[in-house]
Amino acid sequence: MQPGLCIVVSPLVALMNDQVQNLKSKGIKALSLVGGISFDELTTLLDNALYGNYKFLYLSPERLQQELVQNAIRKMNVNLIAVDEAHCISQWGNDFRPAYRNIQILMELQPFIPVLALTATATSEVLEDTIAQLNLKEAAVFKSSFARENLVYQVIKENDKVARIAQLLQQKPGSAIVYVRSRKNAESVASNLNNLGISSTFYHGGLHSKLKNDRLQAWKSNEISTMVATNAFGMGIDHPEVRNVIHIQLPESIESYYQEAGRAGRDGKLSFATLLFNEDDIRIAQKQYIEASPSTGDIKTLYRHLNNYFQISYGEGEYSNHSFNFNDFCNTYSLNTLITFNGLNTLDRLGIIQLSKEFGRKSMLKFLVSSERLLKHFDQDMKLSVVGKTILRMYGGIFETKNRIDLNLVSKKIGIHVEQVISALKEMEKLELAEIQLHETDASLTFLLPREDEKTINPWAKDIDSLKKKKGSQLGAVLDYLNNKEECRSIQLVRYFGEELKQKCGLCDYCVSIDAKEVNVEDISEEIINLLRETTMNSREIAQHINHPEKTIIETLRLLLDAGKIKLNQANKYSLT
């Protein structure tokens, strides 16, 4: 609203790009300084910000280290400095990024400009530390309650999660998000839900931008009811009519769970946030978040391998951009993929590299000639034969439609390098035997600092150790939430963020179970008997027709069985005796 430019510091490229795109769609001039741009491009963008009547300039804290950027900012007519995801500056924050300490430079370059810091998930400890780290004098704090009165929190122990998801969505229809931890799970759960008659699609970081946008729009317009997604489904998600958010694997922290669960019920109507778990999930989470959390030594080794992989000389490499094949990199140095993946995220968070992740992309292939003609050609060309016949054994229907193929898996099956597989496929395309769409890399990596090996990592050693310890305490808080069956879920969540609720929500699984103890078992028995007069049903089907907690229904069924009033057949369905 004021003359001049607002500078926004943001931790994520995807978030910056999303907000710049949204501003442009509203006719507001905005630009961002992301990694991987040339010196000439950077100069042009800074000139645009200075003289082009722009209203918003988005940049990462790492960019503030560059003298060219600092000199340009000093000359700008700045009206506001806004720090997005401000909890990143605190070592106690969920997404601590040491590079956020660089934000102090902005205050020195523009000392008389007001500063606005924003966060959705700061505990009291993080809030105090954020104010101190930003050196905000007499800061005015505007804080809304963490309580969401229209949101029903549920924790359910469940082995058959897909069946339970279907039940929850049928009971409370409307738009839904199902959060999973892997791309493979996103695809399989969406497929299983579609088979059960629930219109679903999946969303993860390995999809093309157009496909992501098409699926997002289909979901927001209610063409598709359920989005099964990894946490990549978070940027720019603004759909007010989400009735269900279901997590089927444990989140890494209460902060991330609260943020993702909070995408339900933004229109103020009653909505549900459900966490499904079993004992395996606890074991997997400990392995994924704690055992696979890299040490300082792991990070030093990883950083050295990265520089060698891209042949970067000592003292060079700053702001150089590279296409990155994750699997090939791990295979080259025999690295543990999970520790390496977490290590790359740590290097990104520390501001040493910038990673644009597209892991898991698959290439597409369709054979254009008949199987007889193809095999005849393979008989005459052994190089193509080995690759082609391996693909034929691994993938069905490849003559009728394009199939997604995993180049690394094909190379492992044959025992040759992935580049040799790609070369053979390109030769098949040239001979018009096949139509291919290759994804030879799965990420883009930008080095933000010159190579100095251990000297580059040493200043961050304490921060790396802190990140590893914090992972343990965050998972501990999630497990406490999971196992605390003696207290209202809303009370537990808001207390984590330093707020006390005076009364129970009356709606969560704990509150409902307390109320259920006061329910007359004879009334539930009568409802069950009336249902079974019409048809046989299993316990899940009965629960869909009776508005009582499933645990109470199962206990009542057991009492009715013991009393000989109902019986159970071989299909696990109840009927009257």
C-alpha cells in the first residue's frame, strides 16, 4: 500500500516461486532471486527491482551474503522487510536454518525500515529466540490462539489403513488430503482408494509442474475428492472446504503435523484431522528420523563426494549449478540413500547448497513396432538386445501404451551403467523402434559457497549436532502425543505451543471415549439388533451406521455374542441367532 518495495526473506525456492506467481496473477509486480541464475541475470533482476517499479522482491538469506546484492539493496526504496517462516532463525525452531542469521545484514543496509516477522508454528521458546535473533526492539507481538474449535483431532491404531481411510471418508464426505511419507505410498494408496470407489489422485515432488497444477486444480474444483500426497503438497494450498486431513505415517514433528492438519476446515465448518498408526510406524519413524540423521562426519564426507562428483576445484564452485542424478551419485560412492538424502537436506538447510528436488521421476517408453519385428532386430544387435529384452521382461503392456520405466533398476538388472541403458534407448528411438521420454537427472543442485572441504563444514558443526538432537526430541513429542490417551487432543497440541486451554474440546477421540462410558450399553445393543434384523454386517459396517465410538461398538458386540443374542459367521459378519 505504501510507495516503494517490500523485501521478503523466504527459506524455500518453491514457496518464493509460488508467491511471486500468485502476486503476478493479481497484477502486482514481483520477482525473486533464486539459485542457479547467472551473474548477468542477477544484475538484470536487481536493476528491475531498483528501477522497474516492482512491489515485492523475494530472496533467500544466502543471497544476502553477496556484495552485489547488498549494494543494490542499499540503494532501493524499501518500505518493509518481511521475514517469512521466521522460526527458521531460531535453533529451537522446527526448520532451523543458520543462514537466517544473515538477515541481520538487511537491518544494517536499511536501518530505519520496519520489520515484520511471520510464523505459524512457533513455541514460546522459539518466539522469544526469534525476537532476540532478529534484534527486534520493543517488538509488538500479534498472536492468535493455536486452538481450532472446528477441528476434531483423532488418533487411531489401525493395521488396515486403506480400509479405515475409506470408512472415514464415507462417514464424512468432502474434499480430503491423505498425507504419506513416500512417493511410492502416495501412488499405491491413491490407486487402492480409487479401487474402493473414492475418486483420488496423488501428488509428490517427482511430478512435472503442469501435472502438479492440473491435479491441484482438479482437486480444488472438486472433480477429484481426495489428494494423496507427500509433504510436497503444502505450498500454496488454499482450499477452504477440506473436511478430512488423514496422516497414515508418523509426522517428523508436532509443528509439521499441526501445520498439515490445519489445512482442514479453513471455512470454519466441522472437519477432522486423523492420525492412523501401528507399531511398525514407530519403528520406521525412529529409523527414518533418528538413525538416518547424519552426523558432522557424514556431512563432511558427503560434501567432499559432491565436489568430486561435479569435479569442482578447491576454492571454486560458488553459485555453480548442476544437474544431479541422486541414484547414480549414491551408487558411485556406495552411499546409504536415506542418510545421503537427509544429508543433502541438511546441506540445503545450512545454506551450503541449494537443492531443487525431483527424485523418483521415471522415464517413459513405448515400443512402436510389433514384438516379432522387435525381437528380430534384437537378434541382429546384441547391445540393444540386452537392454530391450530386460525391459520386456520387467514391464508389461509396453507395446500398447507408454510405460514408466526406472532406468536405475534396469541398469542394476543387467549389471551395466545407467548411461549405457540411456544410450541403447536413444539408439532404439533413432531406429524408430521405440518412443522414449527420458529423465536422466532427478534434481538440480547449486553450490552456494566455494569449495573448502572441511573448512566449509566446520563452522556449522555445532548446528549439525543440534539438528540431530532436535530430531530426537521432535519425534519424542510426536510419540508422547500418540500415546497420551488420558487427555484431550486439543489441550495436548496447544500446550506444546505454550498455550493452555481451560476446557476439553468434547470432540476428539479422548473426549468421545470419556462420553461413551456414560452411554447406556442397552441402547447400543438395541441399535445393533435393529440393524442385523435387515442384513448381516461386519463390525466396520455396523460402525458406519451407528454414531458411537467403534471401540464401544466392538465391546457391545462381544457382550451380545456372550449372551447368545448374535452369532459370527466365517466371513466375520454378525447376524441374529
